[in-house]
Amino acid sequence: MSLAPRLDLRQSQSLVMTPQLQQAIKLLALSNLEVEAFIAEELEKNPLLDAQGGGEDTPDPVPPEDQGEWESLRDSPADASELLNSGAEALGEAALDVDLSAEAFHHDSAVDSLGGMDGGLGLNGAAGSMAEDGPDFDNMAAGGASLADHLMAQAGASIAGDDLFIAAQIIDQIDECGYLQGSLLDLSSRLEVPLARSEQVLAIIQTFDPTGVGARSLSECLALQAKEADRYDPCMARLIDNLDLVARGDMARLKRICGVDDEDLADMVRELRSYDPKPGCRFGGEPPASVIPDVFVARRRDGWAVELNGATLPRLLVNRSYHAQVSAGPQDKASKAWLSDCLASANWLIKTLDQRQRTIVKVAGEIVKQQEAFFLRGVAHLRPLTLRQVAEAIEMHESTVSRVTSNKYLSCARGLFELKYFFTSAIAAADGGEAVSAEAVKSAIRALIAAEDAKKILSDDTLVELLNAKGFDIARRTVAKYREAMGIGSSVQRRRQKALAGAT
């Protein structure tokens, strides 16, 4: 073996993750709202990007061979629609047919079309009524005064001096449900005041509206409301101290502990049920985050229409006229390189967004094709589906399909669903026929339990027998797993709950 230095020539292939490729992969996994935020950042950094359209002198920077296609996309850059031909018999056929130049698709989003692509959500009516007298959705979404503001207003009217400062510190530790978080002893040590004084201030706060606010536990919250209603007698106190027995529906032990008969216990439980366990939730706080659909699906006479929700995506073009003006002026080498980078970045971003739109619609269209029975007849007809099946059908990698279905929602006539919802495991059929979806089995379990008789609660073994009769080959442990995943208690728990409900 020679140890002398020498030169070797080797040839190899490797995939280099360029920044542009990383950006494309990142955008694919983002929802429409996240993409909108990303575009806003790019608009601030790149002066050649224009979200309003750049006029007649701002064509998209695309190769000449693709100019015709990009001209149609420029008219509707946030719009990608596909009709899913219901007559396609094989997955290998071109079941998706795009006609971006069609007149019906010349709009910014699904909610702008007359017929509506909102899957029956009624968004078109809302969009069409946004005139002078239209509803103000901002005011509708805005909440009222927060719980902290409501409590501080009452504290200012009933507490003064140093106690008002202590009250402000206590109110600051009350969560949105109305419960005091943290230790009152720690707060007293931090403020360097006696614990008894803090407890006195807390006692005043606990008299504020809403009743039960400032409690440190559920028992204390219910006790405060019982005192306000003048129902806090020794029997009610013992009932509130044994809420675990109330939850389990152990009526026999509760009667012995409280020393009452069946009628009095039923009356006490009825009173207890009328109290609010979360008194602070009735006040405004952070507005709930609404889910915006990324894809609309609607039934058409010739199949299914699948369209992106372009309402959340702004028009994005390259301002060619501005680029020409800047290029014509005096420039040094660094400025020319920077301008060239901005043009290349803008060009790549527009192409990446278009590719993202096409990929999402392609995946969504295949999901609709595979799960057509669900869109027609409901969750009971949801088929088992994996990412690999969709990836093979549309000739893409499985990881690409996974990114497309992450954090994205589909709106149809049956409601709003996450794209991941349509991918479920398979449950074998009892008669050896076609396997069924796990979601369909969960729906059947939920329906059987909802229809069960209070005097004849269905055990897991009985559920297995009923499901087998419906054609589901499922084990008892699987039934228990699905039942627990849906938050449904065991037969013993359900029997006690129904007994408690019957007593009230």
C-alpha cells in the first residue's frame, strides 16, 4: 500500500438542501394563515414584491415557455380549483382536470363566487352582506370587560388604602375561570404583610360578583355559591366536602354521610348542579381562535369541486416597472447584486407558492376521491386510508403528503375537518369483506352507548357482540381503548351517572 500523495477523481450524486428548497418545504407544511404571515415578512424585506398587483408593466418573471400558464395564474394567483371526475375508474387515470382559464374561477377565493364553494357553511351570504348595513364581525368577536377589570372595579369601590394594593395583587393571580392560583402565604411573604390581613382581603374579594370568584378549590367555589343562596347548612357542607362521591354517583354513602333521605339528597344534588363551577368564564378574555378552512369541497353535478381558500392569501406579483426604474439608475456592484438577489427571491417565492397550491389541491382532490362515500353518506362510511395510498395515487413522496395534511382544514357540507382526520387505521370486517375505518367504529360505539337504556347499561363485552352483528370484527380491548379515547366512561361509571341524573 503506497503512502505517497496522489490525486483521485470521483463522481457522486447528492441532494443539496438549498435555502430555496428549504423554503419550499417549510411553506408546504404551513397553513394559509401562517403563509399569509410569511408573505407579509417577505413584503417588508423584498421591495420587488407587490401584494396589490403592479399594473400593466409587472408581468411575472417566468420562462417564456411557461408564460401562458403564468398569465392565467396572475389573474387568480390565490385560486386553484379542480373538478374531480366521478367517472374515473382507476387510480392511475388523470381524474383531476384543472381549467384555470375558466370564467368561473376568476375570483380571489371560494367565498367570492356566486354559487359558493364554502361547503354549505353559508359564508357567501355573509360576504355578500358586507355593505353599509352589514354585520360588524370585529364587534361580534370583541369580548366584554375582562374578569380582572370587573373585579378591580368592585375592589376600587369597596376597598381603600394598602388593602387595595393587596387586592390588586390577589386579583392578578385569579385565572380566567375565577380561581386563585398560587399560595396566599407566598403572596403575603412577598408583600411583607400578615397572612391574616391577606385572608381578610381575599374574603372581601370572594363577596364580589360573580359569586364563587377567588376560590382556591372547587369545593370552596361551590360553598361560596351555596352561602350566597342561603343553602349552606351542615348537610350541604358535608355534600360539598364529598364531591368525589357525587362524581361517582355513590348515593348510598352520601345519604349516610349527610344524614338525609332520598328526596332531600336529590334536592341537594339538584341545587348543587345549578351552581357554576367556573364563574369567571362568563367574562371576556382572550377571544377563541377560530379555525379558518384551507380547502373548500362542494358537490357539483359532474363530480366534486375542490378549491383553495384564497381569501387568506394576498395577490403576490413582481413589480417589474420598479425593477426597471432601479436598474436604469446608477448602481455599484453591491447594489446590482442585491437587486438581482431580490428578483431571484421574488421569482422563486411566487413559483413556490404556486407549487404549494397545486400540491395541496392535488392531495385534497385525491382524499375526496378516496373518501367519496364519507362526503355522501357520513362518518359511518369513512374508509381506511394511509398517507402511502394517497402518495402512490398522486405519484408523490409520502413525506410530502404528510406535510400537506399538517395544520390544514377542509370545509364541506358535513362540517370542518382536519385533513389528518381522513387518514385512519383499518378494522377487519366480521364477514371477511372490505375493512372499515376506525372512525366508523368509534361512531358506531358512540351511537350504541347514546341509545342504551338507563336500566340496561351496555358492557364492553356486549358492545363487542353488537359491533360484530354490525359487521365489525373487533376485540374487547379495542372497544375499551376507543371508548376511553372518546371520553366515555365504563359501564359502571355510566350506570352511576344515569342513576344520579335520574335522582335529580
